[in-house]
Amino acid sequence: MSNEHFTEPEVNENQNVSPLDDFDNAETVSAAPKSDNSILDFDDDPLSATSVSKKSLVIFFLIDTSGSMKGKKMGELNTVMEELIPEIRRVGEADTEVKVAVLTFSTEVRWMYSNPIPIEDFEWARLRASGVTSMGAAFKELNHRMSRNSFLNSPSLSFAPVIFLMTDGYPSDDYKEGLRELQTNSWYKFGLKAALGIGQEANDNILAEFTGSKDTVVHAYSGGQLAQMIKIIAVTSSQIGSKSMTLSDDTGHEIGEEDVFAAKQKLLGQQIQELVSTKTDGDDVPFDTGW
């Protein structure tokens, strides 16, 4: 469990990871201050003049693969994730290395790959649904791996991660205990968090507990909406997460890092809600009516 203060660390990465041949062989883990928009300024990375040539951004996808996701939901999710990877490859600046880590949770908690994979090398392994919804166990596992000694070990400086949760139902374990542990993690505190509820049974209040704001929670009731919402959240959060941001107050003095990250999270919520309001698929058939 990581309880360290977030900085953009320079850490040696000692291991290269090759994609697993099949998701069945994936690593299994036991289940268990508001700011005015006018002061936002995305500018060049102030560290770009140093010897560090790249900054690293890890995008974490937390995906519910419980039995209720079986059928149309999981099929649509697999398809849109396959389509999404090429779009994420175009996200970020030339000096940003984007990596992807996928954590699935059902009866067991499993990583698709044993370490985050550079987006250029990432291949989606199609998921299958079964079991119960061990969301609390997933939060604990994310807390364990989201540290400099594990998944955020990088030879370059690191942006705070993007964390994207997708689920279609109520947790079957004590998600509050897992979330309390995760909330002690500074990478989680400063990371960009968003969540997607899938179908009628997903609880948006629980998802807002995870993200910290209802503005960063959206809902999909059909396959078309699912594809739209995943792409909106993933691309928008990746774009904001991979930008160096500075904040100044009315006197022109630079504001502290907590305000910078709070401004990024607020901007994410605003952009997600704006995009969602302009992209609706009213003709699509809902998941819960015959799919």
C-alpha cells in the first residue's frame, strides 16, 4: 500500500514486459479547491530542457467482468476497446510515453498483462464474463500496484495516472473498505478519475464515490452509448492527463500542485459532460430489453 506524497519521480525501470499470449494466462490476484477556467494554461513541459526526454502516463482501466456483463455488454466492450487503442496512440505530446494497464474484477482480480504496456505495443485480449463483482478487491489491488516500486516505476518523469472504472452492477464485496485503502494512495489522489455505469443496475452514486465527483461519472444504457462513452472518457482524460498544466492566481503567482491536479479533474468533468450532452444515440436498443 502506497501512502507517499506525489511527485513526478525519476525511477529506474528494470524490466521489459512482453504481452501474454492469451488472457487466460493473465496474472490472477486473490479476490479479496475550485479554480476559474480562465486561469488554466496548458504550456510546454518545464522539465523539457533537462536530460529527461520523455514523461510517462499510465492509463488504468478497471473493468467489471462479472457474470452480469455476459453477452451484449461484454461483446460491445471488447469491440470498442479494440477500436480505442489506435485512437489513444494519437493522444499526448511527442515527449509523452503512454502506457496501458487493464485490471479486471469478477470472482477473481486479474491483470491483463503483468506490467503496463506501451500503447504502441498494446494488444487487446478479449475478455469473458463470469462470477461475482469483487470491486473492493480490485481497489485494494490497484492500491498495491499503483506505486513507484511497481506499475509506476519509470525511467522518466511521470504524469499522475488516468484511472477509468467500468461496471454494470453493485459490488458483491466490501467496496468501501477497498476504497478507503485506495484513498490513502497519493497517485490515486492526484490521478484523473472517471467512471462509466453500464445498464440499469449500475449505481452512479458508488461510481461518484470513486471519482470524487458526479461530473466524471457517465452512464450507458445501450451498445451505441457504451461505445460513445468509453471513447469520450478515455480520449478526453488521456488528453488532459498528458498535458503539463500550470496555474496562476490573480497576482500571477504559481499555485501549488494540489490545485493543479484539482483543476485538471474539474476540467475533465466539464469536458466529459459537454461531450456527453452533444452525443446521444436515441435509436439504439437498451441492454436490458432483449440483448
